[in-house]
Amino acid sequence: MSSEEAEVFLTTDQLADRWQISPLTLQSWRVRRLPPIYVKIGGLVRYKMSDILEHEEARHRPFAVVPKGEEQHPDNPYDEPEACGTLEGTPTKETSHGQEEDASEKEGT
């Protein structure tokens, strides 16, 4: 096997540093059988870099928070008023029957 074919493995501490989380968080995820996938080599926990890259890609979000006043990404669903629970800028609230009603209609009655 050439050096180009060799798989790179990360330790728990290396992955924790990469993701800026506690190594105890990774340990907790392992106990709860949550991703990322790990292997044990000689009793030591290791993470395959290819698995980590795949996991990161799967969890990648296509948009980010944009500072106020800057243009929003056109594909951001949170730019739409309906996605935020408002209708044309008017706040809505839930009635006792579990249905939404326009707050401005409620004030008029």
C-alpha cells in the first residue's frame, strides 16, 4: 500500500480540536451510539478522516446568518415571512382551538 492509499485516522483529541468541542462530548456520543463513526485499533478509539469528511459534508448547511443590512442569500427559506410564523409582517398567535388567527383581526372584535 502506498502512502497515497493509506487512510488517515484522528484521535479523539484531534477530532475534538477540529470541531472545537470537548473530548467528553465525543465520548458521550460514542456511548449513545451517535455519529461520527469510529473504529477501535488496539483498544484505542480512532476516527477515519474519510468518515469525518463525509459526516461534515452531510451536516453542511447551504446558508449562513447574514448581518443585518446585508443582502440575504436568495435560496434562504428563512427570508420568507411564512417560514417565520408571520403573515405579511403581522404577528400571529395560536387560539385556544389550536388555530392561528391574525392579531390585527383579534383587536378589531
